[in-house]
Amino acid sequence: MSNDARFERQTIHRTYPSPRAHRIMIDKSTRLKIALQKSGRLTENSLDLLVRCGLKYTRGKDQLMCYGENMPLDVLFVRDDDIPDLVQQDVCDLGIVGLNVIEEKRLAFEARGVKPLFEQVMTLDYGRCRLSIAVPEGVEYRNVQSLRGKRIATTYPNILSRYLRENDVQAEIVTLSGAVEIAPRLGRADFICDLVSTGSTLAANHLWEAETILESQAAIIRTPVPVSPEKQEWIRRLTLRIDGVQQVKESKYIMLHAPRAKLAEIRQLLPGSEAPTIMPLEGSTDKVAVHAVCRENVFWETLESLKAAGASAILVLPVEKMLA
Ligand code: PRP
Ligand code: ZN
């Protein structure tokens, strides 16, 4: 390429950046990066949550990133165990990961004398599981003391070690990076300490759950490093939208006609609703229309009680979006 041509190219690029070049140029200061689990229990729910928050994205060719088209937000797909480190190192501004991973990393950083540099923003209503001690079928186990002097395989050495310390039990922790459930069969450990969600992994490996040592669910973490005002504003908007999405799931909009005389009783029956709207009904003096957002699921039983209390024309509608 001649120097002229090269110069022309650069100039064109500078003036009309391609979408991708544009992204790279403005990346760090204005676009939020959020890390999600690449493939696992949290992946689908997490991406779905962002979509419900309004994100439209295109997936990168390598499948490792999604680029937000309508929000300055890009998604990075990584191993869940790497998410706290990526936020800690300020590679990502946000991350969605299980409390189990957050706690393990927090303890690991602490043990190394490193101050954890990520903050928990909020918990999310999915990804529930527990970290448990599991015992192979046929192996004797009575209580925590049965772990004394035994080998326990885990990918959560720090949480397990704290648990053993708290229970005053000395045992050998065998730290593995995966496939913990087969460790007893391979003769590498007597017990395991692993995540249990549905319990099917344990069942398939002839193990039973003896002790729960940590309850977990998905959560959002963020870098404590101050971000640009634009990014801070998007973090604020995103967390508000997530709040809205989480509230909306159970919420219903209920409309009904009620005799004025029965209003107090009917309001009592509306589950989790604050200040319903009461409106006059054209051509009727003794009846009003009641509209309310119920923050809990509305069951058939509730509708039957409302009807018994004198309500009529009862309609229950799903709530699509909510902003407090
Ligand atoms: C956990 C755990 C088990 C499985 C348990 O893995 O290590 O393999 O889930 O789930 P179940 O009770 O429904 O069978 P996780 O999804 O965290 O993947 P990772 O450990 O590879 O990150
Ligand atoms: Zn993992």
C-alpha cells in the first residue's frame, strides 16, 4: 500500500469509524463490560435478565462477547470462577456470579492478604443452590465429627476450611479444579464438598447430602474503582431495571367492580397491594372500579374470596414492566 493510500485509509477510519472500530475506541470510558458465566447454570437466566432490562445485542463471531446495540453495555462470557478476578482487576465493571464463587474468592483474597476489590451490588432471584458435604453410599457418617482425619475433595477449599475450623474439626482438604463427584470412587477422597442444585449429580454418583455449609444464589458484583459518570449512570439505570424485572415476575394488575360498602373488605383481600386506584362507575352510585398492582401471585382462591365479598367483573393481567 502506498503511503498516500495508507494515509487516506487512516483518515477515512478516523472520520467514519466502523461500528467495531468505534466500539474499541470508546470502549473503556463509556461502555460497561459485564462478565457472565460462559456455559452453566447461570448463563441463560443472566442473559435473559439483561434482555428483559431492554438490551438488544449482536453476538461476536467468536461467541465470547455480545455487543449491546441499544445500550453501552457489552457482555463477556468467561468461566464463572474467573468473574470475581476480572472485576477485581477492573477488566469488567460488573459480573453476575453465584454467592458461592464470590464467597470463595473473598476468602481466598483474604488468605493472601489481598483486599477484595469487588462489591456486591444486589442478589438475583435465580441460581439457587447450596454447597454441601456429600457422603458415598455405604460409608458411615453420623455428624460433622465424622469428618475428623478424613480427606474431603472440593473446588471450594476456603469455604470448606472455614467450616471445618468453625466446627473444630481437623480434616485434609483435597483441592480439585472439577469433577469432584468422582473423587471418592478414584480413591482420592473419603467425602466431597460440592454444589448441589437439583441433586442429580450426587444421585448419579451414589452420594448423599449430609451437611449444607453455604446457601447460594446469583448476585451482581461491581468494581469499586470509580467509573466515568456515563458508566455510573448506566449502572444505576441497569440496577433499577433489574429491580423492576424481579418485582414484575410475581406481580399482577387486578381490576374489579366493588360495592362501595364492601371496599374495606375487598382491599384487605388484594395480596401485596398498596393504594389501589378507586374510580366511579358511570351510571352507578353504589359501585366503584378498583385497580391495583398486586406484588404477589394472585391465585384462584383469592378471586373466589373477592367474588364472595361482592366483587364482580374481576380481571387479572400480567405486569410487563415496572419502575419504582
Ligand atoms: C455444579 C456442581 C455439580 C452440579 C450440581 O457445577 O459442581 O456438578 O453443579 O448440580 P445438580 O445438583 O443440579 O446436579 P456448576 O454448574 O457450578 O459448574 P462448574 O462447577 O463447572 O462451574
Ligand atoms: Zn465454576
